[in-house]
Amino acid sequence: MKVCIVGAGAIGGLIGAKLALAGGAQVSVLARGQTLAAVREHGLRIAEDDAGARWRSAPVRASDDAAALGAQDLIIIAVKAPALPQLAQRLRPLLDAATVVLPAMNGVPWWFGKGLPAIGALPLESVDPRGRISQSIPLEHVLGCVVHLHAARPAPGCVAGVRGRSLIIGEPQSASSARVGQVAALLRGAGFDVVESSNIRRELWYKLWGNLTINPISAVTGATADRILADPLVRDFCSSVMREAAQLGSHIGCEIEQTVEDRHAITAKLGAFKTSMLQDVEAGRPVEIDAIVAAVSEIGARLAIPTPHIDALLGMARLFARVRCLYPEADQPGAGG
């Protein structure tokens, strides 16, 4: 199987390296800049032990030109959500009629509203502005994916500090398919624990239910997750946001079968961790506000269900990021209002 990794950061680099080392796929990487140079010279390098002492190099083909890599059997997209609208058109040479696209990304994906009459036929503007992604990557190519693992990127083309092995995949439009089984088998052969879901939207919404609050609040405050939950006023605000999101989920077939306090308890067990959004702020990278918060607010508007706490969180997080030039101003493309 020919597999192309688009976005060889921590998650994309991890998946690509493990697939290449397992030998079950011909792995290529679409990259640029320092990452492209590092992968061409050393391959994808991975150290799964905590100390990062045992590095392995996975030889892969690398290019900044999708046409040079050609059509693929499987494309794994692991870029940050703000980058995808402009990147999507460049991916067309990687697709043929049978290509499967697996987005290993945070938040609400661009295809989420397709086939959900309550949301409507138009793409979600917050994650697919003017439908550019949908035009370049039609829904029939897509498998949904939820990532439950962590890795760090200490240098371009390098992955370390791996924790967890869980991936959930499923068809957006049906309960199952042969291609879900094929992709699952490939990933299991590379050492991942893969669950085949009959309702991948619900799995995506459940993960988002936790990230929706902790990620943006950590970005704005600079606090680790334990401190956010330890403050009773902030914890209550998180709970209010989550109750609104759970109500939205119940209208789109993504019911949350857990109490807010039970989810807080799960998050608390993770300890004093920095969220991905806080890490992006500290590194001066664009933040994924649209996929994690703005899309949920937009879904509430589509359903005509008020979401005052979600909207307040969106406004604060968006303003914070705009002041630091990490999110577009209101008059720029992809600004989300």
C-alpha cells in the first residue's frame, strides 16, 4: 500500500515512522522547509522510550511536490487545522478514484456536517471556508479518525515522548466498509490499537467535548489543566460550556453518555499537562480555535440553539489570539467572524 503523510509533525511523523518501520507500506512524506531537508537526509526518526535515548530511522520518500509523489492508496493528513484550507488544493495529485484520506487532526473536521440535515447542506464556514477543502477532497475519499495518543517533536523530522497507541476510525456515511478494515489492519500491523467505529462522528464529538474548554482556556491563561480544574469558578464555566455542547450533540446523533463531572475526573488524572493549544501559543504558532471552538458555535447557530458560554469562550480566545497575531483579523480570510 502506498501511504503519504501530509504534515510530518509529532502525530504525522509518529504514524509515518511506525508504518515505514513495520514494512507493510511504501511511505512518503509531503513536507517543506527544515522538515523536508531533515527527512531527506535522515528519514523519519523516532524514539519511543521516555529518555529519547534509542533513536530509530525510518527511510521514506520525501518531497514538497505532490505531483512528484503521485497517486496514493492512503493519505494521512496530520497538519494543524488552520493550514488545511490553503493546502487542500495542492493534494489533488495524490488522489485517484480509490484513494482513502484519513485526517488525524484535532476538532471538528471539514466534512462533519455532510449528511446531517439538521446542520444543512452548506459546508461549515469555520472549518471549510467557501467549501475549498470539500472541493479538493470529496467526502467519498474520507475516513473519520480520532487520535488518542501523544508525541513530541523535538526537532524537524524527529518524534519522541510517545504516549498511547489508540486510534479510532470509521466511515462518515455508513456503519462499516471493507476499506475501514483494510486501513485498520495496516495500522495495527504498525503497532497501533485501532477501534473500528460505527459512529465516528460521535467519537469525534466526545473527544471535542473535553478539548473544547481545556484547550482555549489554557491558551488564554497559560495554566496547565490541573490548575484550570482546581479553580472552582473556571471549573463551573467549563461545565456550562460542556453542557451546551452536550445539548448540541444530542440533536446531531452525537449523544454524550457521561456526566460533566465524570469527564472532569478523567482530565484530572492526566495531571499538570500543557494542552496542544497552549504549546502553540508558547511557540508562536497559529492556534486551532476554529476547529475546536468556532465550529461548535456555528453548529449551534445552524441548529438555532443558543450557546452563550461557548460563544463567550470563542470571543475571548479569538481576541487573545488576534492580539498576538496567531489568528486572522476579522477582515481576513478564515477569520471566523
